Amino acid sequence: MLKKEFAQLFRDKKMRAVMIGPPIIMMVVFGYAVNTDVNDVRMAVVDHDRTAESRAFVEEFTGSSYFSMYVYGYSSKKLVPLLDRGEIDCLVQVAQGFSEDIRSGRTAMVQIVLDGSDSNRASVVQSYLNNVTAAYSMKQFQERVQTQVRTRQKSGMRMPAGVDLEQRVFFNPELKSRNYYLPGIIGLLISLITIMLTSMSIVKEREAGTIEQINVSPLHPLEYIAGKMIPFAVVSFIIIFVVTTLTITWFDVPFNGSFVFVLFTGLLYILSTLAVGLYISTISMTQQQAMLSSFLFFVPAILLCGFIFPIYAMPESVQLVTYLNPLTYYMNIVRGVYLRGVGALVLWKDMTAMVALGVVLLFMSVKRFNKRME
């Protein structure tokens, strides 16, 4: 049975296309095209103060690697239409009297107008603007403190101790979205290939009429199921190895965990997806139905696993549904192994939930398949 299935697997053009096409497409798309990092923010500046202090404030933005000066002017009426046309991402207006407020220690007024049509990009740009403004304010504060220190040192007085804030980012220091998305591709590919190929393979037997020959053969139904599933499990293991190697060597995604643990948890997840594919095969009469049913499960599974949208941002009722999705737990596991370098001691809850779902799904699928074979 295994020999026959491996021969059919590599002989069928459709199955070869499903095995080879999606991994290549997903690696290219999520490795190069899908990038939520916000760089090259186009900004326009209206300087009503026109002093050295206002120009120094603007240089704090242009000196950053995130902002690029699109236009520098003195009239907001001419620059505001640039926001309407989408030519700039933000407009910074420095109020008149900015330098006088800075010198006197008062709060200086600056208005920032953002293009909020893309809410995600606008929120990131807003955080960049806040960070640059806070850094400039801190620099001005330190200069005033140093002036006071020199004055008090001359008079013999001591300054109170301050706070030195040092920030460190663990697991993804450069905050690259690629490091977040690429590890999750392993779960997507396993889901797509095992579910689709398993469902289509069994339905193909029914369409060709060979399922009756299997019914009268001495082959036990569990042996038939194992013979159908093992080749796709082997292909999934190959995908895990190839994708992991490419993400580490080609895309420079940090890998801090155990590769053996990735394979072991991948086996647990493969059991769940194979069970789903087996169940779909029992409710489908043709390969087209099996393919559509696979996508009907696959698309919501992606949306509700935290791969694209964070689960904590979903409504509570939807979050309860995500607990029934095996991909949710495997996504947490593979990202934890890649970025945080953790193992079973930390991820045992996700492993337990994934195994429990896999056992239940496999039991339901085998039971329904046996009824269908009778």
C-alpha cells in the first residue's frame, strides 16, 4: 500500500503541483513581499518659527532612518493637499514662538497631522514621531540640567540623582516582521498539503472505482488509512526541514531552539491535519468538492490562528473559536522555538491542547471513514 501511494503521489501532476508550488510561492511572498515594517516615512514640514531651534527640531526627524523629507515649506495651505493625494504620510507644523518657549523652558507647540487611511501604518508612524519628539525633549532637558549642575557646582550645592533608562528588545532586536511571519509558514504548508492531498487522494479512489477493490481486499481499513497518510506525513517532514533551512540560511531568521523539538511537535500537528483531511474525504464525492472543502477549512484556520491578526485583538467570542484550531497551538510552538528558544517546559500547554485536538479529530475521522467504507 505504501509503495503504491508513493508511486501515485509523485506520478500525479496535480499532487506534484500542490507539493512544490505552495512552498515556493509562500516563501517568496512572505519572505520578500509581505513586510509590515514601516520605513521611508514621507513627511512635510511647515516651519512658522524659522529659527535655528526649529530647524534643529526638524533635523531630529530627517536624521532618523525612518523619515525622509518630502517638502519643507512655510505655508500649510500649500502642503495640506499633499495629504489628500497620498503623497505624504505626515505633516509637521512648528508653531511660531517655538524657539522662545524652548529657551524659557516652557512647553513648545508642534502639530502633527497623520494620514490615517492605513491605520496600522499610521499607528507605527505615530509611535516613531512620539519617540523622536521624546528624544528631543530629553535632550533639551539634559542641557538645562547640565546648566543647572554647573551653576550649583559653582555655589557648592549638589544635584539629586536622575534615572538612566536603557531599553533592550529580546528575541527580535531589529523588530523585523519577517522574523515573525516566516516561522509560521511551516504550519500553513503542513495544513495545506496534508489536508488537501489526503482528502483528494481518498476521493480519487472513489472516483476511479478502485475503492470497491479495496473493500473486498484483505487490507484492513486502518491499514488503508495508514497507507494513505504516511506518504503525506513524510512529505510534511521534508517541508519542515526545507523551510527551516531556508528561513535560517537564506532569510537570516534567528533560530534559538531545538530542531528535533520542531520535528517532534510537527509530527503531533501532522496527525491533526491528516485527521481533518480524512474527515473531508468522507463528506466529499469528487476531487473538486474535496479541494473546496479543504479551502473552506484552511482559510478560517489561517485567520483564526494568530498568523496575520493577533488573537488578543479579536472579540472574546471569536477567541473561544481559536481554541478549537490546532494551527493556533502549533503557531505558538514554532514561533516560541524560533525566536524565544523555549522547549517543552514552556510550551507544554500548547502541546497538550494540540495532542488532545488531534486525538479527538483522528477518532472522529476514522470512525466516520469506517462507516463510509461499510
